Amino acid sequence: MRRGGAVYIMTNKNRTVIYIGVTNDLVRRVYEHKTHYNKRSFTHRYNLVYLIYYELFDSIEEAILREKQLKNWHREWKWNLIKKYNPDLKDLSEGWYDDF
């Protein structure tokens, strides 16, 4: 059985640092970033707790390929992609964890 995947971009309060990641469970993974699950991670160090972009895929392999592609892009291209779909740079995960 093949599982889907997602590529996502996290940022900090000032929207100055970005992190591109891949996961098979976007809701869980974003929650881990927001709660600083891994204290040694890049996202913890720079307080990257705002989800500003994501793409969903039918397979994790597709998501991994897209992650690699995005990581090779110039910074400006990444920001243009993010702003195309999220011009206000809002936290797309807002409200996901209200029931916790």
C-alpha cells in the first residue's frame, strides 16, 4: 500500500527564515514543529512555527522529488511561489489544533 505525502514550508514570526520539509502526515509534522518536539532541529533553533505553504501528493516519492526541486530553487523563486498562493503569508495551520 502506497501512502501520500506533502511538501511544506515553515517560517518564523518575522518571515525571514524558511524551512522546506516533506512528510507523510502534514498535521502531525506541523504540530511537532509548533511544539518544538525536536530541540536540536533547525526549526526549533529559528522558531519556525508558521506553516506558509504546502502541496499534497498521492505518493511520498512524489513529495520527496518536489522537496528536492524546491530546495534547489533560488530564494526569490521560493518566495514568489509562496506569495502566489498565500499573499498575506498567513499561518495556514491556524485552527488545526484548537481541540487539543
